[in-house]
Amino acid sequence: MQRRIKEREVWSAWVRYEDHPNEGKYRPVLVIDVDGDRAVVMSVPFTSTVPRDEYDIEMFDWAEIPLEHISTARISKTIVIPVYDFLKKLGKVSDDDWDNVTDLLMRYMERHGIE
């Protein structure tokens, strides 16, 4: 099945654990960019924990997506996920949350020399 995944959407996707890459769990992720040729999606994972550093940002409109609880976007953990690891679309982020996340992502990338 071909999934039509677009930026700004929030999906439930299989996210592998950093310390055990053969294991993971489904969690909500925000789609930042889609590369159809390689069928991969750059995503920002959400967590239910409070922001822990300057690159974690609380989603103000989390209930509109809808997510089940207050959520934090973890910019420093931006990952590439193959399209086949996406399970279902949960919703879409608000304009304000999108602007906040992408602004912070740009600052993170500039600071760490990522293009």
C-alpha cells in the first residue's frame, strides 16, 4: 500500500530505540520533509515528558491533532523513517506549532552545521 505522507502531518510510526535498533515502538511523529524517491520521511518524535533542553518544544495545540496528552517535540532527535514504518495518520499540527518547530529546527541545524 502506498502511503501519502505529507509534511505537517502527525503519524503513528515505528521508532527504533537508539540503544537497541532492532527494537522500538509506535509513537507519534511530526513529518518535516518527504523524499519520495527514497521513500523516507524526516520526522520529529513526540514524547509525553516535559521539555528537557533548549531543543525540546511543547506542542501548544496538541489536543487539535489530536494527541492524548500534552506532548513535546524533540528537535534534537529528528530521525529518518522509511514510509513502510508509518502505521496511521493521527492529524496535522497547527500553523503556530509548525512555525515554532521549524524555526527551532533551523536554529538547531545552523548551530550544529547540518544542511
